[in-house]
Amino acid sequence: MAQERGKREGREEGREEGREEGREEGREEGREEGKKVGEEIGLTQGLVEAIDLGLRLRFGTAGLELLPRVREIDDVHRLRALKEAILRVESLQEFAAVLRA
């Protein structure tokens, strides 16, 4: 009797420890995922701001007409390419073509 009760209590204790470890792992994974998402959002916003500034400096207020389309992009690699394109293109129309591509 006492031995059976001890086994049950031991199993229950083990289950509870396992649950707690699982919850802690889940919280840690959630924090890591949240951190990655936050970094990605911040990077995206920063690139959009850089493109905004680049368009203003390079093409004046006319460049701002393209910003709504730029703001729709959430691919960091695409935004980086657009930021670099501002330095390479000869005209606003050429940048618009890169944006459409």
C-alpha cells in the first residue's frame, strides 16, 4: 500500500516537474520568437525611413509619391535592394521601374 502510494506520488511529482519544464521552454521559445519578430519589424521600419529620406534627398517631394507602394513591402531583402537602388538610378522613373519589378 505505502509503496503504491509512493509510486503514484512520485509519478505525479515527475509529471508536474515535466509540465513546469515544458511551460518554461514554451515561454523561452515565445520570448525568442517575439524578439525576432520585433527586430524584423524595427528593421523594416528603419529601411522604409531610409528609403523615404533617400527619395526626398534625391528626387525632392516628387519622390514621395512612391512611398505608399514602398510602405506595402515587408520583405527586408527587397527593401534593402530599393534603398541601394536610390543611389544607382538616374531618375525617379527608373526607381519606379525598379519598384514595380
